[in-house]
Amino acid sequence: MRVIGVIGGGQLARMMIGPAIELGFELRVLAETNDSSARDRATTVGDFRDLDTVRSFAQDVDVITFDHEHVPSDIIVALEDAGIAVRPGSAALAVAQDKIVMRRILEELGHPLPVWAVAETEADVAGFLEANGGRIIAKAPRGGYDGKGVAVVTDAAQVAEWLDGGPVLLEEMVDFSRELAQLVARRPNGETAVWPAVETTQANGVCAEVILPAPSTDGRIIEMAAVLGRQIATDLNVTGVLAVELFETTDGRLLVNELAMRPHNSGHVTIEGSVTSQFEQHLRAICDMPLGSTGSRHPWSVMVNVFGAMDLGRYSRLTQSSDVKLHNYGKEPRPGRKVGHVTATGTDVVDTASRARAVAEIFHADI
């Protein structure tokens, strides 16, 4: 039996448990706390920033992978130096851990990006503002996710405190028609598989809805996204699932927004929507198994996140929506926190989205 160690005990690790069992793998989790989402497989509870803790956790597993990208790079390198298989590896993961590094490397590789710059002073910010219409995006290079560490800026003084901590990434306000995500899986031997690109909708900087496949395209954008995703995965030597978040511009171009080298919120829809979910595929990829089919099981699949709190006592209200699937992350309620999601499938995208939203609203509870 292969033993997989997952660093991080969030919902991504939790959703790997079922596929691991089905594939005959043992899944072990290094969780941050006793009440982490993946607590049922938490063989270790401790600090992923502590080398001794991580090294002890990793010593009896066949491969290490991640629930998030926040493990310090020196710890990942130390595991690799000790001969432990880490997937994705340190070189690839470094690109997702630092947004400035990501922009520099993707630009060197010739991939399409928004106009960007690195600011070290307020004068740098003022100059970029003047050159880009007076309204820009500022991003903290490290640690930001789900809208954290991202701000719309119209005055250089708005990022003064950020600059005290080091350089800040600046980007143009992209004139986009919608946001897409392209998921790619890649094995160590270079085999890749892609799902159809999905359309994502954000709320307060956090993914709120996902539609598989991205609607209202003639196939050109879907093909462009697939080619771009495969190339980035190959260029960066990714092993596992890679999510490439994209802007589709009003003039029909694609620009890379963010990268995530792990299963991703935009891919939860594949659990019900695809022959092989992103979680099963990630495990296949990191264990160097043949990849599964990424074909869709239904014409349309729509995922809607549930935020804040989830009232599981409302099952009795599911009358005409018994085919909508609920995923509870086992998290303590908190305003704005993703605590679960629902997925609906069907033959009409409008009806499918409507059913998913209705069930998400049933289970959502105000706090």
C-alpha cells in the first residue's frame, strides 16, 4: 500500500480521503489543529513551519503533497535533500508561493500576463498609477489567498504599510469579460490531462460559483486555455494538479491571473461533474499512476460555495433538489469562511445553476 502524506488539514485534504481509499492508498495528514477539516486522517497535529515536525511526519510516507502552498521553501528542500518524494517539488512550488517570482518566471517563459511591476516605494506606486489609468491592483507577494492580501488602489498612500514589509506586486486593472480556470494534471513522466476550462464567479475576492464547462464559447477559448495550461505545467515541471486562474479579456485574449499547485476551489465541481475528480487525479499524478479520463459526466455542472455557517438540520427542505450534492467541510462557523459547497448537474445551464444556488441558500446560516 502506498502511503501519502498531506501537509495541511483543510478541506482539500479532507476531500482527498475518499479517493485515496478507493485507490487503495493510506492517507496521513499533518493538521494544524485537532479540529481541522481532515482531522479523521490527522496522524500528526503540529506546525508545518517547524522542520522537525514536518520531517518526523514525512519519514514513513512514500510521497508528500500539500493542502496549501504555505510550507516554507527551506523545509521542502530539506525533505527533498533527505530523499523524500515531494510533489509538487520545491522549484515548482516556489512559483506559486511568491507572486513576484510567478510573474517574473511566467514572463520569461512568454506566457500572457497583465501589465505588472514591483513597487518598493510610494513613488513606484504613484508612477504605476499614472501609467495605468489611476486605478490598479496591489498584491502582497506571499501569503494572500481568497481575496486576502489584494487591494484596489487609487492612491499610493493606500499601500504604505504594505511597503514597510517589503516589495509589493502591482498590476493593471484588467478589462475582462469573465474569469476562467484551467485545471491540469501532470505525472512525473510528463503525461498531462486537462479538464474543460470552467467559468468562475467571485464574491468579495473569493470564488463563489463555478460552471463546468465555461459556457458561451465557440470552443476557441476552451482550446486556448487547455494549451496554455498544459504548457505552463510542462514549463514549470509540475507534478499533481495545477490550477491556472485566467482573465478572458473583452477583446478575446487570455491572461494568467494566479497559479495554485494543488487541487483548487474551481475544481470541486469535478467531483460530480467529471469522470475523474481533481482529487483522484491529483493522487494518481503524484503516485505516477496513469491519469484518469477528464471527460464530463453531464452537459452542465455548477458548484456554489456556502459561506459563514452551514445548517445541516435543513435536509427536510430538500424537496425537488434531491439530486444536488452537498459537501460539508466540518469547519467551525466564521463570517466569510468557506464551510462547504453544493453541486448540481443537468442538461440546461440556467436550470442547473438555479438549483445549485437554491440548495446553497437552504444550507447557508447567518452568524
